Amino acid sequence: MLVLTACVTPMPSTEDPAADAGAAGADWVDRGEPFTAVATWKDQDHWEAWATTGGGALLRSVANQEESLGETWEVLAPGDRWSTLTAVAQVPNGAWAVGRAGRLVRAEGDHVSEELISAVDLEDLTVVDPGRRDADGTPRFSAVAVGAAGTVLRTGDGGATWSATRLDTGTLSAVASRRSGDGWEVWATGSPGALFVSHDEGRTWETAPVADRPDDLLGLTLGEGSGWAVGSRGRVMELGPDGWVDAGFDQSQARLYDALAADALPFGALDAVVAGYGGAIWARPRGGKWVEMPWHGERPVNAWAGLAATGRTLLAVGDEGAVAIANLREGVPRWSLQGAGWRPSLNAVAAAADGGQREVVAVGRSGTILRRLGGTWRLEDSGVTENLRAVDLWTPGNGWAVGLDGVILRLDRGGWSRVRLPQELGAPLLTAVVADGASAAWADRKSTRLNSSHLVIS
């Protein structure tokens, strides 16, 4: 049985001390950290799921029946809080994973190795033509990794050597590849809202025209006949014969992290599935409109960082080890949590009432904010990944939250907004807050009192 707790964003805490993940080859023991990516495939007579974690571990789940994927995990490479892994991809006889500070983990057969292939944080990885080999059997497939400051890393010899390129963009959040004619094309998403394409396996790149919107594109998937890019403010782009177009997704408050194209889905009734912050997972039926997929039992409110499909099963992974599975043999695909499911890691709670209106807000690890209005809890998009340590409400819909690295958030009618301290005050760990209407006072662990008159709304 998988026993899990959870936080809300696919990022590790930098405050809490790292815990031991267990030695390589041991069973995974939950230590309160998120899954950050997942990939699945069938290997001869069994199914495999590979996942990466915010604490830098590479995990593998093996099952004879696909419905059992994700119930137990084996540690292939343990990590620590400084070495978050962000992506995983299949290679011959195993998988590769990339992450912070240019870390590459290679698990091939019984051999697991690690190396640093860059000085920048890497966000995603795609393997091009994984079956390509020399006459003597030496792997000669290509792979492309992308990351901070427009960095593109490429290998054309199965990882023996790497070359670097830099594109004119911010962080490259996602990369994917597919066959195109007699070759392969590789797509990458940039910030803000940029898309790039390579027709020579990552050697050279072109900018693709897209609608002029500043929303970050955080996830990317390609199929033989389609492609999907997803991101902040509910942005979903579809790649068709005439290029990238808006896909008509109307959930503007959604922050989406991953998608599955119809080609990867084990049945033909859907165009795509998308998921992200807030626990909901959406699907678009063939020729129809986007709908929220149902759940067995109450829907969780965590963030889903990765989606994968294998056989007739969908797999989603997210905050602090949450794993969900959808059995597509059912008439209407429904999601179920594997194991104990998701529980938020919370640090503080506050309540306020005004007449008949009552509100409760709880805050916690990795930017978690849960808000209860009218008896229903919902996950709020805080816009931060730091631990939140305190919260106070003046009236319903009017409050403040504070936490690690000088993070201060204000709640008003427009939702949560970031408030920044002047540079000369540094980035203290704020541990207490008292709300007084539009003003507030804070204290850090050194008892330094601050006032909202020092602040600038970002």
C-alpha cells in the first residue's frame, strides 16, 4: 500500500532538512515530497512507470497488471533537497532523468550513474529515435534537454558527448519530439509563451508563430497527428496542419503542467487530456468541448505535475507522491487515488466572519493555500513555491499570508497578490502576521517587526 502525504507545487522545500530516501534498490519510503514527472511503457511481459521527485530521486514501479502501476516504487537513484529531478524519458533498457544544476541520472539495465552536463537548471528531456544503433550495437540515438536561460543541450551519440545552444528566450520549460517524414522534429516551449522547432534533432532552431499572449507554456506533448502545449492562465494550444492555434479551453484560472495527445491515449474517444494545479483533470472528447473528468470519491485538490498512458490506463502523479489512475475499460473514465491519496501539509489557519459570511484559510508547505467558503474547500493559486508559515484574516476576502524568503501575500477581491520587501531588508523567514484591513504587521524569527508601508505591490 502506498502511504502518501502532500504539498501543492512541484517544487521541493528549501527550509526543511533533507531526509533519507533510502538506498538504491530499496523500496520507496514517502518523505513528504512531490513527484515531478512520470513516464510509462510496456517492457516484454510487464508494465513500467518511472517517476522523478522534488527531492531528486528516480523511482520505478513494475507491475504485471497496468492497474497496479504506482502502488509501490523502487529507488533507482536517491537524491536530496538540492537536486530536484524534473523530467524522465525512456532510453534503451532503462530511463534518463534530468534536473537542477544540470544533473543527469542514467539508469540502463543494472547500471545507474550520475553526471553534471550543464551549470544551469534543466526542466525537460526528450529522446529522439531511441532504437538507433551503430553496426556494432553501440547506441547512437539523440536526446535534447532544455532549461534555464534558453539553454538547449543535445547529444547525438547516446549520451557520450553533449553540446550546448542558447535560444533567445527565458526558461525553456518543456521539450518533445516526433517522427516527421523521413526524420524527426523537436519542439520546445519558452517563456513567455514562445514555441521553437528543430527539424534536425536539435542542432538548429526556428521560432514558431503563435498568438501573442504572455502566458508561460509549461507542458508539451506531441503525437503523430497532433500536438498540445499547456501553461498558465488556462492556456492550451493545439498543433494542427496550419500551425499552433488556441484550443478553446475556457478555464482561465487553471495553471496547467502537462498534457497527453490522442495518439498516446489507449482509446480513440478523446483528443487530449490536460492537468495541473488544483486537482482537476480535463479531457476533450473527439470533436467536442473540454470537460472535467470525474473521480471515484471526492476529487483531490493537489497539483498534477505529470501524465502518462499505457495500455488502457492513464496515470497522473503530483504533490508529495500523490498517484492517480484511470481505468479506461470503464464506459466513463474515472480517476482513483492509488494508496492513501493526498493530504496537505499545513502550517497555519485563520478564520473570519462578517454577517452570514464565513471564511477559513489554511497555508502550508510549498505555497499551499486552502480556502473554505460556504462549506467547500478549494485550492488557491498562491503564485509562490516557498513555505507559508502564517496567515491572518481581517474580514472574509481580506487577509495576509507570510513565509520563507520574505514571501508576503495579500488577499483582496482580486485574489492573492505578491507583496515584496525592499531589497535592504533581505529575505527573512517570516513567522507571524497580524492583519488590520489593508495594512498588516509581520515578525521574522529574529523578532524584527515590519510594516506594510515598507512594501511594494509587485
